[in-house]
Amino acid sequence: MTSMSAIDTASLSGTAAPLVTFRGVRKSFGALEVLKGIDLTVAPGQVVALIGRSGSGKSTALRCINALEPISAGELEVCGYSLHRPGVDLRALRQEVGIVFQSYNLFPHLTVKQNVTLAPRKVRKLNRDQARELASEVLAQVGLGDRMDAYPEQLSGGQQQRVAIARSLAMRPKLMLFDEVTSALDPELTGEVLRVIGKLAAGGMTMVLVTHEMAFARQVADQVVYMHQGKVWEQGSGKMLANPQTDELRQFVGSGL
Amino acid sequence: MLGLTPEQLQFLLQGTGWTLLLSLMGFVGGTVIGLPVALARSAKSRWLRRISSLYVQFVQGVPLPVIMFVVYFGVSIYGFSVSALVAAAIAMTLYSSAYLGEIWKGCLMAVPKTQREAAECLALSAPQQFIYVILPQALRIAIPPTVGFLVQIVKNSSYSVVIGFFDLTYSAKVLNNATFTPFAIFTIAAALYFAICFPLSLFACRFERKLARSAA
Amino acid sequence: MAYTFDFSFIGSFSAEIWSGIRLTIWLTLLTILPGFALGTACAVARMNGPRWLRWIVTGYIEGIRNTPLVIQVFWLFFGLAVLGARIGPFPAAVIALVINTGAYSAEIMRAGFQSIPKGELEAGECLALSRWQMFWSIQLPQAAERVYPALISQFILMMLATSIMSQISVEELTGVGYQIQSITFRGFDVYVVIALVYLALATGLRLLLHFVARGSFPRLRRLGTPL
Ligand SMILES: Nc1ncnc2c1ncn2[C@@H]1O[C@H](COP(=O)(O)OP(=O)(O)O)[C@@H](O)[C@H]1O
Ligand SMILES: [Mg+2]
């Protein structure tokens, strides 16, 4: 991918505008306030890991980034779109932001190749040959170049999740979001998915990932964000996990590992 | 109502009575024959399963009006001059038994296998297993589709019009021939059918939702 | 009592019987696709439409499902004629059958649509697919794939239901049978044969529809899973 190197230099120079900026973002479901003023930036090429207890608002924060959840207050800029303003072109936004869910959400009636090429063909209007080429490229990236014609149900959970990653990559996103993508997997399948994500990170992809894998977070993330009760409680480099400043993070790290 | 005289309305209501009677006969007959069909469809013996399945496929592959004709002409060749009611009731019985048998077979099969195994472990005999363990559970899930099929019985009893049975549909047809006010007559006839069928549909739907909730 | 069948009428009325069979097949084929399309549209409207539309569609579905087809046909054919909208018997029969098929297919397809996990639609949304693209590429094929056995049964019931159309002088197979028996006075023989013909038609239609399903749903063809 040629565009990758451009992002790389931009992030190294440190001058590029952030891809994601949260400014005092709040989000409520009815009376329940789930995000209570989030401030956060993600620079191009950066890997941000969101950690925290279940229910602390990690998924909600992630889902706000590609506007699956509208925010209630504050400002949120993603890839140049101001999500706090009305009239955002959501389909344009989502061509720049890929997301992978815990539950894969592959289309079961389509083959692996069709899953991967559906959106590029319909949205980006690639022709059959271009789509085929794209599919083999992104599937090779996730190590599934040989399963193009399988149906999801014929694959293991780890393989399905890797197809889901490839499906997002096929849209050539600037930013990838991962929401606990290994939580539904057996430990032996977790590794293969994490390796794919690690490789993407090393390749310079900007990403925000929610994860329970502390070792992995420490290893790939430039920035670790600990969320607690709808707030960013503590953030820093991966080293922060070895030296927590707050009792909450200390407890979390202690119990989690 | 809608330009119909009270006498004409009463004529339609009389037809409605016959429709209800025919439906009832069809349901009772369908139950009497449908139960053994359901048992045979879910029996251990392959022959029983095969024969009953043939019966069901046969009845379900022939239109009810044709069944009506076959019975109507069939019974009369043996010299009985049967009334349209008897012929229609026999035809409705055949028809209902095949569908009810199939529905109930599904309900019997829907009781988890482990239930039978558990009953067997309690040293219940095969009939005891069936009566005390399988049947009560199957009956419960059978209620919504059975009531739902009652709607089919009431509606499809209208096919007896082809052999001239004086049900609601035939009454409406006759009345229309006399008065030529088809819009009013068939609207009222439809409303009468609806008044019988819709409550049954509603009940079946509600009960099914209740079952689904209690299962969840 | 021995009864001797006399099937000689088959030879002497073969032209009539064929024309009856052809008409039955036409009625069925003209009904299935428009009925399915109407039903799908109604299922979507009942799930996603504005409130007023949901009310109308629900009224239509329940109204049709709780009244007999014969009455609907009489109403359409005789009733509308009096109101000045005269339609021929054959169009009236097709319209009644389509309206009927639509109401039943709507409920079947609704179950199909509702069985699709929400996460899949979210995934489609996140891939920037438009609602229309999502409907055509994800929802419709999956819903149809899940409920196709019920649809096939329903379409066969509709084929059988065409047998009532001789009531408005559309001389399909059953109606032809009636004419033959009124000439030969061999009603039993005639209708036994007619019953067998319907049985063959039902079997043929079932085979055809399964064939169509296998063609339409590649996963079914490859994996043989009905889900
Ligand atoms: N769609 C929703 N409607 C109502 N409450 C929600 C919804 N989504 C999430 N919540 C609530 O928001 C809180 C945070 O959820 P979530 O962001 O999923 O946390 P996490 O991903 O950190 O486990 C939880 O209490 C959850 O019940
Ligand atoms: Mg979560």
C-alpha cells in the first residue's frame, strides 16, 4: 500500500492533524450517562488501546467514532468530519473508518470473497477484476488467500474474524476500529487474530482498539487509555500499565492479569 | 345493513350457522383421524411412517374442492344419496386430518429427546412415557398452530360451495343471484367470516408469543 | 359392491383436460412472482414503514388471511363490477390470487427478515452500503434463503387454490372436470383422475421450486444447509 508510507512520514513529523479528536464528549442512553466528558486525540499512524472494566464505556466511545452512536454533547472530529454538527455524510465517513466487531458479523450467505468485495463493488464501484485483485490482496494480508470461496460457517472463529478484518481493509480505510475482536475466541485462535492486527499496526495503520489482552496492548499501542465510569481515567504509553498512578488502574491491572 | 333487508341478513346468518357446524364437524373428524396420523408419522416403525406420510402427501397435493367432488360423487355411487353436508363433512375431515396430523407430528417431535430419556430412566413404560411426559408438553405447544388451523378450516369450509352445501358462501351466492347487490352481500359475508376467524388468529398469535416468552 | 371405473372420458375429452391443465399452470405462474414481490414489499412496510402505512398493511394482511378466497374472488368479480369497475374473470382470478399470495408471503418474509442478526446490518452500515444496497445484497437474499421451504409450501397451496376459479367461469382443471362429469355422469371417475393430475402438478411444482431455490441460493447448493 503506497498511501501507508505517506501517513508514516506525516506521523513521524508530528505535524499532521489528528484523525480523531474528542472534546468533552458526552453520551447518554436515556437517563443513563455512559460517556461523561471524554477528551482524546488519535494522530495518524497512532495505535490507541482502550482498556477498562466492562461497562466503562469503551464500546460506546468506539461506536461514536464512526457515528454508530450519535454523541449527546461535546465535539467529535473524525477524518475531517465534525460529527457533532448535523448533516454529516455518514456513508462518506464510513468509507474512511473501518470497524471490526467482537461477533464478526460476516454475511453468512456470501463467500469469503463476496463478503470482502461486496462494499468495494457497490460503494467504490470496482469492476469484477479489480474486486478480485483487491480480495486476494487483503485476504493475503490476513493469511486467508486460499479460502476465498469458503462460506463463513466453514471457517473457524479466528478465520472468520480475520475475514472481517479483511472486509474492512478492502475499503482502504484511514482508520480502523477494533472492539474486543478476540473476546469470543478460544485462546489458541486469539493469537492468529492478534498477529494480524499487530502486523497492521507495524504497517502504520491508524487504529483504536478495545481489548482485554493487556500484554498485547502494551506491545502494540503507542497510547494506552484506561477508561473508568465513562471517563478517561488515566492515559500514557504502554509502560503506564507497569506503573499505574491511580488505585482504579492498579486494581484493574492486578485483577486482569 | 348496506341496503340488505333483515330477512336477507338472517339468510346469511343462517348460512353462517351451517359454516360453523361444518367447521366443527371437520375439526372433530380431523382430530379423530389426525391424532393417529400424527402418531404414525412419528412412530418407530418405518412402514407406519411411510404409509401415513403417503396419506398426508396425497391429501395435501389435491385441492379441497376436488376432494369435495371425489367424496360427493364417490359416496353416491354406492347408492347412498348423501346430503351435501355429509359429503362436505367427510371431505373436511380428510383435509383437516392430514394437516392436523402433520402439525401435531411436529409438536410431538419438538419435545426434546432428553425428556423421553429421562422418563425412561425413571422406569416408565413406553405408554406411560408418552402419556405423562411427552403428551402434556406437546399439547401445550400444539395449541397455537391448532387454533391457527381452525381459521383455515372455517375459511376453507367455503369450498363446499362447489357441491352446493348451504353454508355462508353459498347463501351469499344465492342471495346475490336473487338481488344482484354483490358488493353489499359479499362485504357482509367477508365481515362475518372475519368475525369468526380473526379472534382465533389473534388468540393463536398471543398464545404463541406467550409460549415463546416462557421458553426464553 | 364392485365398482368398475370407466376412464374412457380421458380420450374423448383430452383437449379440454389439457386446456384446463394449461390454465391452472398459467394461473399459478402468473401468481407466484407478483405475489412474492407484493408480500416482500408488505413485510418491509410492516416492519419499517411509517405508522399509517403499517396500519394499512396490517389491515390488508389480516383481512385477507381471515376471509375465504372464494368470497374475495366474488367480491372482486361481482362486487366491483357493480361499482363500475368491471374486470374479466381471468384477470379477476389472477388479481385475487396475487393479493392472497401477497398476504401470506408477507408474514413468511417478515419472519425471514426478523431472523437476520442486527449485527450484520450494522456491519453493512459500517461498510458504507446504502439502505437499498443492504436490502438487495444482504437482507432479501438471506430472508428468502431462510424461509424458502415455507414459501414453497405456500405457493403450492396457491396452485391448489386456483381450483376455485371455475366459480367465476375461469375453466381451469376443476372446472373442466365439472363440465365433463355433467356430460358423462361419471363424476367419481372424473375427479379421481383430476385429483391425480393435481397431485402430479403439485409434485412437479415442488420440484421446480426446489430447483429454483438451489439456483438462487448458492450456499444451499454448496453446503446443503437449509439455514
Ligand atoms: N444501546 C444502548 N442502550 C442503552 N444502554 C446502553 C447501550 N449501549 C450501551 N449501554 C450501556 O452503556 C454502558 C457502557 O457500555 P459499553 O460502552 O458497551 O461498555 P464497555 O464496552 O466498556 O463494556 C453500559 O452500562 C451499557 O449497559
Ligand atoms: Mg464493549
